[in-house]
Amino acid sequence: MEVTPGSSDDGKQLSSLLSQTQANGISVTEIIGDTAYSGKDNLAEMKKETIQPVVPLNPIVHHGGERQEGFEYNKDADFMVCPAGQHSTRKAMQGSKQSGKSRSLVFYFDVEKCKACPLSEGCYKRGSKSKTYSVRIIAEHFKEQIEFELSDTFKERIKRRPIIEHKNAEMKRFHGMATAKYRGLFRMRIQAYLTAFVVNVKRMVKLVEHKQPALE
Ligand code: SF4
């Protein structure tokens, strides 16, 4: 488990989650996750570790070019967050539909906020009528994963992904995780770790009971 601010990119947690899992003695041969984990670096890391990535590709996550420092994509809300914490207000696809190579997804920011922004140097050009942030979409970097996504194996394995959502729902509905009980990451970590501990213990008890039914 990793606890991060709501605006951070889930995909960046993959390395740390993988290390935690391996440090706990679990050999990882497959990772099933949502689109947030389908970034180029994550796919490369899984390949290096001979782990099968069962993660659907997302055109925004599997971008080609380098991202400008400090801009983060929030996949749940589908907007870009700039270094000053401003959310993009809209997005548009640019480029030819026929050529995946030249297409870009462009996110637009509110220039009124940029005009008053202390971080505008090198980001917003004074007098400009718009401030945009573009993500290039380069399909060939993901050829192997695009092919795997079409396979029967992928379609079968990805069906297991909702299992974790049931666990998340259990934590939210029955153990208070729908609401942040405290402010600050440190305190939120305590709430999250203890909640995870509780649902894990419940699961362990269930497994033990299943293996060793209580004597009548
Ligand atoms: S200039 Fe605009 S886009 Fe750039 S950091 Fe400031 S608010 Fe964000």
C-alpha cells in the first residue's frame, strides 16, 4: 500500500509497491492493474523483471515524449494538474486521425490563474491567450503491449482486476475509508495502514476457518 495526495499519479507508485511485495517474500510473475500503470517506464520495469503486465493501455498514460517537470495526470478526474496545483479546464485531441504518430492530447489551463501565478516563468508566456500542455501519443513504443491486450490471455486475466475493488469497497463501506479521518499524509498513512491490517486479518481468519473447520 502507498498513501499519496489525491493529485498524484498512481502509476509512479508501481516500483515501490513491487519492492514492498517482493520484500515480503512474494515472487511476482504478473501485475494486474488499471490504466494508470501502463506508462512506458512501468512496462519497461515489468519487462526487466520478467513480470507479465496485465494493464490496459491508456493514450494519456502511454505518451511518447518527455513530460514537462511538475505536470501530473489525474486519471480518475481525467485532468492535468500543473506545478501550481491548477487543474486543466478542458482537453482536445489534435492531429490526424490516420496517423497515430502525430496525434497529441492538449490540456488547457485558465490563463487568468497563470497571470497571477508565482511559477509562471518558463511556463506561461506573458500576453498569451492560452496556456496548454500537450501529450504526444506514440503508438509504436507500446506495440508489444497493444498486441498482448488483444490476446485471450489478457482478456481472461484482466477479469481478476475487480477483486481489489471489492476490497477497496469493503474498506470504504465498513471501515471508514470513505472519509479522511485526519489531515496530512502521515496521519492518513496511519488510518490506511490500520484499515488494511484489519481487512487482512479478517481475510486470514476466513482462510484459517476454511482450512480448519471448527469442531462441532
Ligand atoms: S503558469 Fe499556469 S500552468 Fe504554469 S504553473 Fe502557473 S498556474 Fe500552472
